[in-house]
Amino acid sequence: MGKSPMTGLLGDSNMGGYFSPELKFAGYDHVLVTGRAEKPVYLWIENDRVEIRNASEIWGKDTYQTLSAIRRELGNPEVKVLSIGPAGENLVRFATIQSEWGNGAGRTGMGAVMGSKNLKAIAVRGTKSIKIANPTEYLAMCKEIDDLIRNSSAGQELSKYGTTMIMKRMMGRGRYQRNFQFWGQLENQITPLDIFKKYSPKKVGCYGCANRCMEYYEVPGLGSGVISCGIYVGTSIDIENNNPEVWWQSALSCQKQGIDADSVGKILAWAMELYQRGIITTEDTDGIPLEWGDKNAILTMIQKIAKRDGFGDVLADGMILGARRIGRGAEEYAMHCKGLPIAENSIGIRGMSLGIAVGPRGDQYRSYPTIEEGVHDVECSDAGEEYIEASKEQAFNEAERISGTRKGADPGSYEGKPAMIIHSERLVAITDSSGVCKWTTPWYGVQAYTLEHQAKLLSLGLGKAITLEMFQQIADRIRCLERAFDVDQGLDRSQETLPKRLFKMKPVARDAPLDPKKFEEMKSEYYSLRGWDIATGAPTKETLEQLGLGDVAKDLKKRDKLPA
């Protein structure tokens, strides 16, 4: 977490992997980094010993090289490392923090935050134990949950195909093409499932997880690494790249340079549309024709962005600042929310559209109802009619329980969506705070591991009762505190919207484009349910005090950011 160089608001990101458990074994729950070193350094944590060490020799190395170099220097292959690559060092606004060979904290530019502090890496080795209040019962429940996840249909799909099947379905629904210029499926496109079947010899996963949802790839002559989720589409269908070898080269380059592949794909797509429309030419792009799917354009521009070289320096600043530097109406084609490139075209899914706008990051991953997406998914599938209807009925019943209306699960409806989003935000806040992966919970569809399970597990571990009511208050405190920070940084209601293009485009599976008036009505209802000021989107004094955040209310009042 930090202030995002992309949005100027709160930035946060998860990466999974092995670093966090290692930090816990060393005796720590959090690491807070303040200030800036005079020269490149890395932080070395070994149980109770904490050192700031010289990183001059590894400054400039990529993330794979950095991991190996630190382990050699410390003489221990078990050391876990977070590091930035050249993109973070050069303050690319969507630089990532990488861990191991495939886990990356992306989207919000936390790698640039580390780079601004001259902090190349954080290395940790922990050999302490963890105290559990009721170890026998706790471990028994861990085994029970593990079995539930492994035996669920969603868990089995993740373990067999990782996210390749999910991304294939999303591609099939037409969410990614040509900077969202149209909705539909491209012909002859490569899919993550095709790549997986051709190149991936085995599945891998994060520490202690029943799901093995990540793919290890070995591509002859091009190297090996680990891939999951959005990196599949960033440098493939987003920019009409149908060459799997070019996709792998670009994906691996993003990981090594420490750059967010999802964001770089959307930003390159934006630049390619500008080139397509003649807004920019080879005179702007260092002589490189930014043609859709062009191998040289893709691979060269990723390197130029990481180095902030030439036109890459413009793109490294993201869409808002980049558009200002380009001028000529470039911002009209920038598909972003609050400065963050929008991850998916959401026009056929009303709740997701709202979730992107009101979410803390400017994308949907913290704030959208996955139940609604599941209905959209199954409606667009070629599954049998009986399966489709049974799946929809289950989703509609769950939506009615959460929002009071079955329409909460209908992708084309505007009803019930604010309540569905708040439910999802609570699930995400508690899951993230507990150190559990969302892919093992109902957020993705693994109904076996619910908030009830998390409450019981924490109760056994801590030795004190944790209830669902406590969870809800904790989640609402988290969300309200996030919002208070963003309001203090200048966020207001007008920024929580979508590009004009997404209000005009008609989705294949729906009767009408996203209605601006109904969209604003959903937003007002969301603010109201949250206890936030409808005119500004800022938390009210009463809401802050009810959540035990009276000190935050006083602070906002001093800064003249509290609603009247």
C-alpha cells in the first residue's frame, strides 16, 4: 500500500507467493517504509535482526537477477525477496513489485514508490514458530477447508487449468479488443488455454494453498517463468497479438523489468489507437510504427517504457499525464478510471461498471459482484440449457439474499447492484486482511470456503470469538478509511465515472448501452448505503464516528474535507 503514482489516490496490490508467510515466521505482521535512502539499498530481515544494506551492485538488474544475487550474497536459497526492476528504478508509474519467479504486485505503481525511496528490495528469512490458541482444532479445520476447496468445481478448475479457462471465457465474451473499440470475439485469436496446453509442463501455487492456479512455462529458446491471470491478455488480445511466442517474450519482459503487463497492454492499445487514427505518427514514436499486433512495436516499446526512453517516457507516465504531453485530443481515447487503465470492458455488466467507478483503485477487483458476472458468463457460454438455468437460479437466489432482489444477479439490470457491490467489498476486505487468497472464496465461486469458515478459523487461532457482525464492522471501517484517504487527496464524485465510449457502446448480449442517468442513480444509492455524502462521495461525520473513526472525522474537518 502507498499513494498510487497512477491515480494520486490510495494504491494497493496483492501478489501471493511465499514472502508474507516468511515475514510472519520472522515475527512481523507488517513492514512500514518511510523516507528515502541517499543511495540504492535493500532491507534484510532475519528474525530479530534488521539491516539496511548497500544495493548499488544490484541496482539496474532485473527482478530475476536481483532475486538470485541477493540469495547468493546472503548465502541462503531459502531467503524470500520482494524487488523492483528497472521500471521501478526509473519511476514508471505502473511499475510492479515482484516476488519469486511470477508473483507481482501490479496495477497501482507500488514499484515506483519503492524506486522513489531508492529501495531495491526487501529480503526476509524467518525461522520462528507461530502461536495458535487451539492448535489441534485449528489444524483439523484447516484440513476440512482444504478438502472443501479441492473438491469444489471451481477449485478443481483452478487447479487443473489455472486462470487460463477464466481468461478464455472472458476473451470469448469480447472484453479486450482494440482499446474497447468494439464488443465481440476476434477471429483466430490465441487464448490462454491454447498457450497452456502447448507450453506449460506443470502447475504451481502459493504457500500452503489447495489451489495450484498458476502456470509454469518453458518456451524453447525464450526462457521459463510463472504466469497467471491478467498477464495473459495484457500483451495478447489487448493489442491484437496472436503470436504466442511474442506474448511469452513480452510477458517475461514485463516480469523481469518489473512492469504491470495488464496496464502496459491497455496503454499500448491506447497508443496503437492513437496511431491508427493519425493522432500520433512515427515522428512521435521514435520511428516505430505502432501497428496492431506488430512484434517489433510490442517488444521494443515495453523496453522503452521500462527505460523511459523516447516515446516510452511519455507512455511511462500513464494515460492522464501521457495524454497531456501528447495533446491533440489523445485523452478522449484513454480508457481509464481515475487514472488507472480499465482492466475489462464492462458495458454488458451493470454492477461491474459501477464497481470500477466507485472502487478504491479504479478497477473492479475490489468492488464488483462476481455473482452477476457468473450469470453473464453462463449466458454467453455454450453449456447445456439445463445447466445454464440451474446456475442462474442459484445466482438469483443468492442475489435476493444479499440485495433483496433477484435482479441483483441480472447483468443487464440496474437494481440491487449497490448492495451487491458492498457485499463483495466486505468479502474482499476481510479476505485480504486475513491473508487469504480471494480465489479460494465465493469471490471467485469456491462456495466451500465462506466468511463463516474464516470467522471460525480466526476464532480458533486467536482464542477469542470472531463473529460475522465483527467482520462486517471491520470491513466497513477499512472501506471508509480508504475513502477518507482518497477524499483527502482530492477525490470527488465527478471522478468516479467511465470513459464516454463505454456509455455509447452496445454490448452483444444486452439490449442497450449503459444508461448514464441510471448509472448515476446507482452511484447515489451506493453512497447512501455506505453512509457517504451523495453530492461528494465523502464519508459523513456520523458514519465515521459510528465506525469508531472519530479521529479521522476531526482530521478531515481540519482539512475542510468533511461534508457539511
